[in-house]
Amino acid sequence: MNNFKWVDEAEKQWDERAETWHSNSKEMWETGSRKDIIPFLIKHLAVGASICDLGCGDGYASYKLATKGFQVTGVDLSEQMLEKARERANATSAQFLKADISSVPVDSDTFEAIMAINSLEWTENPLSVLLEMKRLSKIDGLICIAILGPTAMPRINSYRRLYGEKVICNTMMPWELGKLAEENGLVKVDEIGVYKRGADKLPLEKISLDLKQALTFMWVFMFQNKK
């Protein structure tokens, strides 16, 4: 794959996955691993706030937020995903834009909140995407980022890089994202873990943050943009 181009390959693969993703997305957001994310986000926001959903996929979260009165712009690289998003949200005010989330054709300081759920680690340069989130958000705006935790099976998508193969997944540990954000002007204001099945039997309230993160399928950060 000497002619490998990350963005082109990512668009191709997510177009191919759109149908399967669409068949599962409602369950993920309503009762599955993502069910606590929207409540976590909106407890920090006033109704009607503007939100950019980066890597929105088939738009289920954008749709849900729009039905709750938020002004949502979903951004994704896959046209197949966006077709499903527009169809799902056609009775709401949600808007959708096809773009690479590291370079979104929207003015700076536009949104009161940014949401990126399991999309940052699917980019070639997560730092450039983090800086793009800062650019898009208003001063003191919120940036909600969820990344796969250490126990998440989808992390296997980045494994083949150890053989020198070109992949479109760039997984990182929760502590790495926390440090990357802190070093680039974001302040952590809240966080929650989505734990691997069986971890609920452990005394989570008594263990350290790094051990909690080690048990997670997904870790969700809320940062504030101090510019």
C-alpha cells in the first residue's frame, strides 16, 4: 500500500461499514455503551446550545440532541453515513457536513460545545484534530471526547500497525489523551467511565483513577477550552 492515504482509506472503509453501523447505532446510544454520553454532555449545557458532532457517523447522537432542542451540526468523512444521518434527522434542525474532522470548513469560535465520540482515535494526527476542536469552539466552550478504553475489543483495529501495515486506527490510552489536552490548553472539568462487563462487581469508588481507566471499554472526558 505504497500509495496509502489515510483520509481516502478512512472514507472508503467507513462507507463500507455504514450499513452495519446503522443497524447497531440506535442500540448503542439507547441501551448500550453510549447510553450515558448524552446525559453526561447536556448536564453541562443550556438547552439550545450549539454543538458540533465530529465523526457523527449515521447521526443518531445528532438526531437525539436536536430533538432535545440543541442546534447540532454533524461532521463526517463518509457520504454513506451522512445519507443515513440526513434521512434519520430530516424532521429536526440538525445539519450535516461532509469533511475531514481535522479540517472543518466552519468559522472559528462557532460552537458552544464539541462532541467527538470514538472518532479522535480514527484520525491520522489526533493532536491536529484536538487543535481543530479548540479552533471551532468558543472561549470557555466544552469539548466532550470519548476514546476506547484499554479493554475495548475495537482497539484490535490498530494492532496491525505493529507489523508495519497501514491502518486507519490510532488508539491511545485515556491518560495520554488527558495529558495531550492539558498540554494544549484544555482544562478537564468532568469524566466518566464505561466499564467492561463484570467491573461493576468491583469497589470502583475505592480504587485510583488510573485503575478505573484500566477497566474501561470507553473513557469520556469533558474539557473546557481556555484558548
